Amino acid sequence: MKKYFEIGLGLILIIIGLIGGLIPVFQGWVFGIPGLILLSKHSSYAKKVLIWGQRKSGFKK
């Protein structure tokens, strides 16, 4: 049950983040990054995107 909640919440956060990227006043990355973090626990594709973003930004664990 927790797995489905995390996946659903992660998808909702990513959708809000994408919408926020289209609206100039709204910061989409504030919602998109936590969404990717939640999804990366359950999806290898989300984990690859998160690692790619970390490398592009220069942020390391």
C-alpha cells in the first residue's frame, strides 16, 4: 500500500512540476525534484533521470 501511495504522490508532484514550468510565477522544480526522488525508489528510469540531473547540476551525494 505504501508503494502505491509513493508512486501516486510522485506522479502528482511531477505533473504539478511540469505545469509549474509553464507558468512563469510558479516554480516547477520545487515539486518535480521531490516527485523524482519518490519515484526513483520504484522506477529505474526515474533514478536515471535523477542521477542525470545531479550530474548536470554538479550536485553529488
